[in-house]
Amino acid sequence: MLKSVYLKNWKSHKETRVDLSKGANVIVGTIGAGKTSIVEGIAFSLFGTTQSVTSKGISLKDLIMQKPNKEDDAEVILEIELENNLYKIERQIFETKSSQARIYCNGLLIAGPKPQDVNKKIEELFFVNFDLFMRANYSEQNQLDFFVKLQPRERKTIFDSILGIDIFDSIERNSKQVLNRLKDKLDLEQSNYEQNNKTLESFNYSVLQNTKKELEKLISETEINLKTLLTDSEKMKVDLFELKKNQDKYDSITEKLSILDGQILNLSSFIKDKNYFSESSLAELEESFIIAKKQYQELSKAYHEKQNLLAEVSLLKKQESELSVKLKNYDLKDLEEIKKQYELISEEKLREEKNQNKFKSEIELKKQKLFFGQEEYNKAKPILEKLSNLENIEKKYSDLAQTIEKNQNIETALSEKISSIEKELSLLEKGEKDCPLCGSELDETHLKKVQVTKKQLKAKLESELKKITENQTHNKKDFIEIEKKYKYFLENKSYLSKDYSSLETQKKELDDLFAMLSKQDEKYLDLCAKYEKTKKEYESSSNYHFISEQLKSIIRKRELNEKLLGSFNVDDDLIKQKEETVKLLEKQIDYKKHLQELESLQAQKTILQKEKESIKFT
């Protein structure tokens, strides 16, 4: 059964390992993903070639990865399990030297590095060559229906070759040829017999009778020989099949014996060293090993605990020395003076903190007032800036009012002119005989000319009136907006101007408060710095008592550890001796196991040799 295949720099596979051990396997993927390359890798690992190499004329070096980077070598490893033995087949292709191949059985090399030797061993182990594998076990792309498309005779020929029974067809053909030759000989004898019958009259009857009997005897013997030959042919088929079966069994046993010999040789080389031989049984050795190993672990643990205690005692002595030096540097009189100063400064700091908190509360209220005042100031500032443009608004307001009044006058005048023209046109249409322009009597031509002139003038005046009316509409709309702004600014001008000066005064007061707050903060920071300095001096004086207690604790701990060190009865020599005992027992156990395994392998070898000797080839 196939276990796994490993591909390195093989066609499109940089490094791929496929597990094939779990039942039936299906490889899926897009076109060009490398599915066929995996199957070709399996075929190559078995026989050192592929269908593309044999049929398409490419070389083995073309199977080495070319893209994205050209590689110098490729490797394929196939693992197969057969009859409880694990076989590993390795094949390598090189760009600059010959290919190599190796086959291992249960970790032992049984053929290689020549590819031809591995190919021969593959055929011996699996009873299949490349041609048979490609026909019976492998199907190229789009060739799954290969056998279906064959003619019955061709299909039978291929299956006979796959099953190894084509030799019987050869025997049958040879037997038929012998039978045909015997029939030809019989026909010849029969012809001679008939020819002789025709010439009986010319011979002595008794002589002819004897000749006839001899011929009949010859025919009978020939028929018997023919039947014997056919019987022998059938028997030969059976014997040949049995012979092939025995040969396969013989080769299989020979292979197993070869593997056993390799394993026995490896074990024998180990067992040659008699230094690890022991009369004790394996169970006794294992029990002694467990006890010795436990003792060794306990000694090792005790040894490490002892080393840790020694290191800790050394560290404690160092700390003890350092603390003693520190205590010598302290003056008890100075320590008392520092303590008094610290207490006075602490009281002063407490008072200052209370004053500082009170001052901060007042500042916070003023900050809020400043915030709201600033907010009102910021709101009023844009309005005040707009008030500065009030004169422009007044001028624009006045100009726009004059423009509206002027346009209104023009609009009235144009309306009156248009109305007058309409009256004149109405009179002309009613048959007025005198010209409204010159007062002369109107004829038909003059009448039409006057009507056209009046209508053109009316259209022109109406167009001007329309433009004036549209401009007047926009001007009135702008006038209403400007009038609203103008009235709003007039209403708020006095109020905003009054509050603006108040806001400026308030802002100045707030700026003064910020300056005062900054000075107060500086004073408080100076006080805090003085306090921290005094605090450090006080803490330094307090360290004297802390160091004294710490030194006493270290001395007690050091003395206790020194007592514990006296209770440890372990040294390097004892641990080394126990370690050597454990290693010796471990090697004696391995020796005993290998000896038992060797005896088991030798027993298997004896059984296989007897089975091999019992195979008959006669």
C-alpha cells in the first residue's frame, strides 16, 4: 500500500509531501496545479522514468523545476508498505551528473545507488515492470477508456500479458504446429497407403499384407504419440503454472532471508561487545535500572539544592557585608536633627497646601467667570465688526431707495406712453381720417405706415418697461433685506457699544488674575521642592533602622542555611558513580533486548530456510 510521496523541485512542485495512507485518495485541483505531476512522481520513483520521457522524447533533466527559478536537482521519495515491511524508494536527478536511486527496507539499504539495481529490485519485490505498470496500474490523461476502445483480440492479448499467461498461448500454438505436422505426415502416409493399394495386384499378396500391417501399426503408433503429446502439453501447462508459483514463493522467501540477514548482521555487531553481558534476566535488570535511576535523581536533586544553598549563603554574606558598611556611615546625632527638621517642614507644607487649595478654589470661580465673559465677548465681536460698516449700509440703503423711486417714475412714464399709443391705434382702427403725427388727411398707404410705426414704438416701450419692472422687483427685494439689517443694527448699536467696553474691562481683570495665579503656582512649586528635599533626608535617616532590621534578618537566614548545609551528605563523586551505574544498566538492558531480538530473528530465519528448502522445482 502506498504510504506517502515527497516531491522536491519536481516539475511545478517546489516541495510537496502527500499522505496516501488513509484508504482511497483523490487528488483535485485547477488545471496546471500539478495533479498529474504527483502521479508521474509515483511512477518515476518506482521505475526511474515516466510515460512522457518514453513516449514524448523529453529527457529526465527536463523534469527538474524550471520556473520561477531553474533548479539544479530534483528528488522524489516514495514510501510503500508490503507484507508488514516498510520500503522507502529515493530517486534523484542532477543537472550536471548521473541520476541516483536507493531503496530501503525497514531502514536498511537493499539496493543502490545505481538506478538499474533499484529497478531490478523493484521488479523482484512487486512482480511488475514499467510496461505492465503503465498498462495495468496507470492511466494517462484522457486515457481512462483505453481498454474499452481496444478490439476483443487486442484486449485479450494485453490482459494475458498483464496476468503472465501469454506463455500458455505460445505453448498452445507450438502444440498445434506439432499436431499439424503429424497430421501432414499422417496424410502423406495415407496417400502412400492408397497409392500402394492401387499397385497391390503387381505385388505378392502376403508381402502387401505385411506392408499393410506395418503401415496400420505406424498409424496407430502415430495417433498414440499424438495423444501423448497433447496430454503432455496440458500437463506442461499445469507444471509451468505451479513452477512459476513456487518460483515466486522462493524469491519472496529469499528476499525476506536477505532482510533478516541484514538485521541479524546489525544486531550481531552490537552483541559482539561482551562488556555489557549480564547473567541477570531482563526483568531484573529493568527493576535495578528503575531503582538506580530513582536514586540518581534524588542525589542530583539534593546536589542542586546544596549548590543553591551555597550560592544563597554566599549572597547573604555579601549583603551582610554591604549593610554593615552602610550602618557605619550613619551619625545618630545628625539623624535626630534631620527628623526634627522634617516634622517642621511637614507641618509648614500642610498649611501651605490648605492655603493653596483655598486660593485655587477662588481662582477656579474667577476662571469660570472669565470663561463666560470671554464667550460673550467672542459672540459680540463679529457684530461689533459689522457695526463698523454701518455707514456703508446706510449709503447703500439710501442709494437703493433713490434707484427704486427713479425706476418707479420711469415705469409710470413708460406706462403712460404705451397707453397713449394704444388710444391712437384704437382711433386709427375706428377710421380716424387725420394723421395723429402731422394732422394731414390719411390715405390707405399712409394709414398702414402710421400703424406699423406706432406698433413698433409700443413694442419697444413695452420691452423697456419689462426690463425696468424686473430690475425694480430685484431692487425692492434687496431693499427689504438691507432695511431689516439697517433697522437691526440701529436697534443694537447703542447696546453693543455699551457692553463692548464692559467686556474689555472684564477681560483685563481676568488677565490680571491669570498672572497672579502663575506667581502663586511658582511659589507653591518652590515649597514642594523644599519639602521633597527634606523628605529624602528624613527617609535616608529612617533607612538606618530599616537597614539594622534587615541586617539582623540576613544574619538569621545565613546561619539557618549553614546548618542545613551540614545535613547534606552528597558530593560529585557519589553522583558520578551513581550516574555510571545507571548508564551501565541501561546498556545491559539494551544488550539483553538485542540478544532476544537476535534469537527471534534467527528462529524466523530457520523457519524460512526450511520453507525455502521444501519448495520443489521438479
